[in-house]
Amino acid sequence: MPKQSPIPDEISKPFYDACNEDRLVMQNCASCDRMQFPPQAACAECGSGDNLDWSEVSGRGKILGYGVMNDCRVRVLQEHQPFNIAIITLEDEPGINMYSHLPGTPVEEVPVGATVQVEFEITPATGQKVPEWRVVS
Amino acid sequence: MTTQNAPVSMYRRDEGLGIWEGRGKVVAVGVGHSPTERRWDQSPETSIGAYMIIALRNAISDAGVSPDQIDGLVIDPVTTTGAMWPAGRPIPESFAQAFHMTDNPIDGISAMSSDWLLKNIPELTNVKFTMYGPGCMSNTICVAAQAVASGLTETCLVLKGWDNLEGRYGQGGANAEDTISGGQKFTNPWGPTGPFQYSWLFNKYTEKYGGSHDLMANFVVNSKRNGLLFPEGFWAQHRPEALTSEDYIASRWIAKPANLYDCDIPITVAAAYLFTTPERAKDMKQKPVYILNHATTRPRNRGMIQTLDEVEGSVDSTGRKLYEGSGLTSSSLDIENMYDGYTLFHQYFLEGLQYRGVKHGEALDFYQTDISIEGPNPVSPSGGNTGSGRTRFWMHSDSIQQLQGRAGARQVHLKNGRPETAVSGGPLPTGGDFTMWGTSV
């Protein structure tokens, strides 16, 4: 589904650069041993930005839940309504969750709890890739 | 006069702080509202600036004080409901001629500064303390309560306005572009807008505890009924149409399982309250309502969206903070007026507060009891955003008026129409600002 192209900033550039290399990375506070997403200037736990680095994750996850978007405010998505929006939790760090349209999964036929694998989708306006997730089991 | 945002220290964010040091030192006395409109028609007299002036003057009059007794002003400088005044678009000439302007050309149209207000309310000759509580009325109440309790002001106006310009809510600006910057770049590509954050969570809630979306009907219908008894509200003023359970269940989906009636309607309107000390209130016209405590909860997200466990943890923390600082318990809470703009999250507040003993997973069943203003379990007697339009302040106005015994046709019947304690606040169960009210300390 065609999506708005995100414009990276200084903090998020490593994440988006990795997406363009088909890799999923998460910001990690080495001091707290804690991942967070989206990336921020400081760790939400300890408040320090001194120990933040980037860790590549497996790209596997599970579907925590979902809803269906019937009347979306984002213009480029409106012609595709209704569509699924699933919440994906990372296998490596279940506390982290991300959105997905679940390409290949019919609307309202979302298998909650199923395993998903990340893939990377090109957004039309700039070519920036973003993570998407596909059901594998 | 330079006005600063309230420092973080003015919000009570932590558990374990004990009884609020301001308990017994701050009361609400006056309540004032402006008229409501669906959208601004670009005439000066219906601008949000004009409406905020009306609300302030009504609160002053309601309290029965002379304007020169007011020495404080706490407002939210943000007034937009979601539609923005286009950058570079000239403001109507009639507006500029009707008011004293500041350096910000949209002051009074789609923003509000204390300078603009003081320039345009000449009778406020003695204001020495001003502060911003950005967010919504729930923020400004916390800030003003803390300011009065700390002696920064003795008689303080608390003000919030909302402007609703032309265009569909939230559909312009960044949402209409092909690219996206800022924090929205992590959400907008997938489009989880409007009620989605709480509609998917409602699925998780019913998956965990059972129940269905249809069980929300009694709450939404009851809230609309209460709103139609709120003469200052949008629906009562413009479209006094009752809602039935059948209407609710048949409504179109916005973000399934959230339908049209699970959402509120953006409007133009303002409200103001007058806070002061109990000593000063003795000479005023209305009964004082004590602010027994205020509390703030802020989310610390790890991912894109809060999970059910995280939301339940947030509302539990909010409940503990409110009771700890006020000295109340769930069994001594008479009325709940927590936020409802979206309806699908109101139940989390009830459960976090353990209102009428309701625990996690029990709210949908509780909604099937008598939750009317006449019954033993009144829920959202203000009607909230559902009943009166999107303001995030009806619940505060109603809490004050209920405890003063002057909520009119909405007056709850508990204790012969004189409930003694109430709680209100929002906006979100994941994070917001909340106030506990009482007729005495």
C-alpha cells in the first residue's frame, strides 16, 4: 500500500539508513540494557543519551492485535480503505511494538498471535524504505 | 507581561508524595462558558478570542467578584481542535479592527496569549501572575491549583478555548502531504489516526475479558442524554437529538471497532473557572468546591503504541495518586467525570479508580447497571465530549457544579442531590492530568 515517505532527522537517520539496506535496527540504551522505538534523543528509562547505540534485530515478530481503519485522516491511504493495521511485537524484545498493514492478509482476517517476518517497502515520494511485516505461519 | 509555560515541578507526577500540601488551600467558585459553534464563521464576535473573553467575564460574574480582585491568569495557549490557520493567509480585516492585536497575527483566531487577553479585557487591572498550562483544561487546572496553593496568586482565572476552522478534522496539513516529518513519520505511513489507538485496544480488552462493542451502547446513549441536559453544550444548543442504542450499533465504522458515536465532534467554545483561597471565597457568590488533589500521569512508551497492560498500569497509577493525595478512597468517591473523547477508553478510568468497586475487565458489565444521573452508579454525568462536543472540560465544569448543587437537570440524585466528592480529568488513560474535588476537607 503506498505510504507517505518519512523524512529522517539526525536521531532517526541510522534507523532509516538500515531500512534502505533491508536491515531492522533498534535504538538501545547500553546502560539500561533496554531497547526503545521510535528512536529518541535520550533513554526514556534513565534519561541519558550518552549510552544509546543501535542493535540489529532478527526481524521476526508476532501479531499482538489489530484494528481496521475505515476513515483515515492520511490522504494517500484513503483510497485503500478499509485496511488492517496490526500491532507487531518484536521476537527479540516483546516490549517493542510497531505498526503493519500486513500485506497479503485480507481485511479483518488477521491471525492474532501469528509469527510475522519483516520486509522492507519502498515509499513512493522519496524511495525511502520502511518496515512492513508478512505472516509466515 | 512575559508568560512562561508551567515548570514540570507544578505537576504532581509521582506516587508516594502523600497528602497534597495544597489540600484545603484552594477552591473553585465561579464557572463561565461561551456559546458554542460548530465552526468559526470568520466574524469577530464568534472568534475564539471573543469567546474566551465571554467565558472569563461569565466566570467573574458567576463568582460575584469585581474584576480588579483578579490577580492571576492561567491559560492554555493552544486553541486549535485540529484544523490549522494556513501559514501566510491574511486574517480577516474585521477581526484586526475589532481587537487589540499582538505580534502573533493569529492570536485570538487560532491561538491565545495572556497578552492578547489582557489587552482586550481592560477591566482586568490587577493581574500580576500569568502562566501557561499547555494541553487542555486539565493541565491549566493543575497549574492554577498549584499556583494558588503556593501563594503565587490568590484569585486566579483558569481558561481554555477551542477553535474549529473549516475543513475536515485532522485531514489537512501534514496528513495531506506525500512525505512526513517529525514524530508522525513513525505512525502516518500506516495511518493509525483518530480512534485507532483505542479501537485496537478495545479488541484486546474484549479478547482478555469478554464482552463486545454492543455493550458500549448504554454508556454512549447515557452520555448523550446527560449532554442534552447541559445547556452550555453543543448538542443541547444546536441539535438536541436523543441517541438510541439502535442508532449507536448501526453507525458507520471510523476505525473498527470504533464507530462514529465513539468519536466526539470538534466545536468552537471556551470555558473559564475562578479559583481562590477558602478565605477569599467567603465573600463570593457561589459555594466553594475544594480541590483536594491534582495528579499527572505521563507515559513512558517503549514502542509505538501502549499495550493493554501498559494502559492498565497507567490508570492504576493515576488512581493511586489521586486517592493518596486527596486522602479519599474509592468508597468515598461519589461521582466520576473522567474523559471520554473517545468512548472506548472511558472504562479504563473507571477500573483504575475502582469506581463503585469496578475492577479490571468489569466496566462493560457495570455499564449495564443503572448508570444514569438518577441511579446509584452515575457515570459521566456531564455527558463529556460525547454529550456536549469536544472540549475536554465539560467534566470539570460539571464536577464543580454538581458539588455546588447547581447542575440543574443533570444534578445527580446521590445524597439528596448534594454529592460530596468528584473526580475529573484526562485526556488519555495513558497520560493526562486529573483533579479530585470535594465539598469540604
